[in-house]
Amino acid sequence: MVAPAATPVAQGAAGSTAGAFSALTSSRVLDTRTGIGGTRGLQVAPGSVAVQVLGVGGVPADGVSAVVLTLTVTAATGGGYLAAGADGDPRPDASNLNWAAGQTVANLAVVPVGADGKVRLYTSGRPTDRLHLVADVSGYYRDGDVTEPGGVQVLPSPSRILNTVDGVGAAQAPVAGRGSVTVQVTGRGGIPASGVAAVVVNLTVTRTTGGGHLAAGPAGATPPAVSNLNYPAGGTLANLAVVPLSPDGRMTVWTTGAGTLHLLADVAGYVVAGSTTLTGSVQPVLPARVLDSRTGVGGAGGPLAGTGAVRLKVTGAGGVPASGVSAVALVVTVTAPTSAGYLVAGPDGVAVANASNLNWSPGQTVSNLVLVPVGTNGTVRLTTRAGGTLHLVADVAGFVLSGPPTRALAPGQAISSGSALTSPSGQFSSRCRPTAIW
């Protein structure tokens, strides 16, 4: 089950500096079932679809390096994977999404934008396979040379830094049940050798011999009691993650299942290290659980009604500040659903978007990363559309600073050193500073 066509959009506080992130209430930019985005009908796999993203769904018409998309495949007649990249660039040698025949699967992706304002979605499969593609935009990054702390540098194309099938970044062997893999991140795959706080990475499991979940964090840390990805036996699944790194630039991925599996990791970008108060800066945190309806964490006791909403206070919880936050990064998990359905994450106090962040079938445990604007009350709303009952879990992975209010300069008014001005549209910004670094 996937949401119908979307209605746009409420926008989080916008940043105008290179690498700044602006969150949007999700808006549909592609749906091949209905023709949104200009493409209609079942798509041939293998194949590709170009999607206009600049000037659509709240994304500016220029000044954007990459967009954040929830990509969904549904009604697939065979298994395969999807790779997303800038239109006009070579096809990425990585994957954003994996599915089996008959599945409806979604995953978040950070996708560079082509010079024509489009992204391109490539699908694998047999020439006889058919599928539908859906894409919902939920944010964007400003382009330019990213140097400010908290800015996100999106790579021109994803790069694989870990593949235990081929021995890339780790031993060429299955990962043992309840085991871990530590991988060097900095200095590889386009990631600088230093000055990196966290990476944006797509984690994939394949050839699983038992069910379980992954948790990712900095090397040397205690395994966090959270999940980045849930998997069944025999599955190939992916999920995007924002993972803080250890001081020497490494991350560890822990597994909980008893069976073995293979791990892949494709880096899509990185967060510049350093302290900042810059609007739109991304601040990773050690993952923390802020909602679990199975145990009552976050105030929601379950099982929850399949069609309903959970309002989750995120400011002041799990390492997120009590104020000055425009958006949060959450890994949202649905478990024990008794019916198929989908979930929409959005700011509290704003109409529910006709979009989807997460899709599931009866009995599945499914996770997805969401970057969701925060309501004025510091709360996000997780809306589910399904029958029966289910449980909801949410782990916070980071937040986006809203920064100080923008100010207009009156005629003849002076601006002091260190002060900042931003245009009403948020498109342009200037700061009076005594040195080149600010």
C-alpha cells in the first residue's frame, strides 16, 4: 500500500550556506501509477526514469546540490535493485533500494541533482519484469564548496566502501551472527582523511541466514540499543543511515541475528566536523531510542491502532536540544503489523501529506530513515494508514539547527561585525566579518 498523490508543502527553516539542509513536508514528485512527474504506466526493468526535482515540491529552482527522496517500488513482477543519481552523469555503481517480486519497499536517498534539474532512477531486473516507481521529496542541500561545520557535502556519486561478498573494506567472508564489522571511512570513497563528524551511508544486508537487525555507530563505542535496519532470513534489504565516526574516522556495524549475513556500505556524503550555530547545519548524535510502543518509551503504549497518529516530542530528547531545531533524523520502525499499510512522518500541526515514508506487509518488521521538520511545539507526527494493529519504534540519529531569526536591514542602518543578514526568501545570505573564516 502506497499513499496517493501528494499535496505540498510546509518548509522547515532554510539555510543558505553551502551544505545547509532544508527540510520539507513530503511532496510527491513521481508516481508512475498516476503520471505525476510526467511518466505513467508500468516501467520496464531494467530501465531508467528521469525526474524533475528543481522547482518542484518546495525545492528551489536553483542553488541546490542534492535532494532527499523517499524512493518506493511497488507492483514489481520480479526482484531487483534501484540506483539513483544525477541525470546526465554515469549510472552509480551502488544501490539505494532492493526488492523481491510482489514487495512494496521504500528507502530514503540523498541524490545529487543534474545540470538539467533532474535526477535519474535506474532499475535492474529481467527484460520481462515490470514495476511502478514513486518518489517523495522531503528536503534539499544547498550547493557550493562545503567548508562550514555541520554542512553536508554530497558526493557526486555514491562509493562502495564495504562489501564482505568481495572483500572490500573488510574480510571476504560472511559476518557471524551477533557479530560486528569495523570499517575505515575517512580517506576512502571521496571522504576526506580528516575533519569529518559523520557519514551519510546506505547500509545493505544480503544472503541472510536468519532474521535480526543492524545498529551502526562510531568504532570503539558501546553498541547502541537501536536499529538502523531490520532483516528477515533470505532477504536483501537496504536503509540509509547518518553514522557518527570515531576520532580515527571509523564506524562499526553490529548485528543481532543468530544467522550469518553479508554487509555492504555505500557512502553518499559526509558532515563537516566542528561546533556551529549555522542555520541548516546537520548535527549527528549517538543514536538514542525516543519511541517504543512495546515498552511505553515516548509515552505511546501499544499495540497501536493501524490507522492513527503518534505525536512524538523530539526536542529535548535523545540528545536533541530543547529549542533551535528545524528538523530531526529518525529511524522509524514498524513491527508486528497485522495488516499491510504505510506511514507518513511530518511536523505536528501541519496537514498530513499524501506521501509515504515507510511501507509494510502483515507480519513484517520494516525500518526507514526520515528527515522530518519539527512542529512549532517541538513535536513530529507519525501517521499510519493500515488495518488491525501495529507497534512503532523511533530512534533519533541527528538534528538540523534552525538558527537565529533572519533580520532585514533598514535604510541607512549599519551592520556590526559578525552579524548576518538573510533575504526573506532564504535564497541569499551575507555576513559582515573581519576575517575570511566565520
